[in-house]
Amino acid sequence: MASDTLSQTFNALADPTRRAILANLTHGPRTVAELATPFAISAPAISKHLKVLERAGLIARGRKAQTRPCGLQVKPLAEAFAYLDDYRRLWDQSLDRLDAYLQALKAQEQNDATG
């Protein structure tokens, strides 16, 4: 398993079940039983998913009476977003250059057609 935070975050996000669990947690803390309800998988499987999310720092588990509520931790998601945002800017710049080039070609074709 990856040891750096960003790799652990992306590893955790690679699984659709874990992404669905995180989406569920955007509505507030949930118990393990509440998180398991939408899935047709065993309790141990849900527990494994939660452990991956917890190791990545994406969730925190508490203790409240007999339950262990889980809550979303946004810092690793913010770090992943910042990492990806650098690439988004790179692609935006590349697409802007491509658009400018295509506009120049179009203008040249119009000039050639009229002149």
C-alpha cells in the first residue's frame, strides 16, 4: 500500500463503494450500520472499506454509546483537489492555445475565401 497521503487518498477514492460511502457522509456523520445499508455486501467488507478510508484520513470514527459514528474529513480531499487543479489549469491553458490557433485558421480561411 502507498505510504504518502496523496497516494492513500487516490487509492481510497479508486473504489466506487468507498466513493459512495464518502458521498453519504457529506450529509453528516453516520453509523457503520447506516453506511452499510445501501450495499449488498457483508459487514466485514464494509468494515474493510472503512479501514481504508480511515487510513487515508478521509473519515474519522468516534464512539457514542454502542455505536461508532463515522464523519467525513475534508483535508485529504482538499489536498487531492489542489493536486488535480494544477493539471486542470495546464489543460485549460492548452485548450485556450488550441482555441486561439483554430480561430486564427478560421480567420485565415475567411480571408482566403474573400480575397
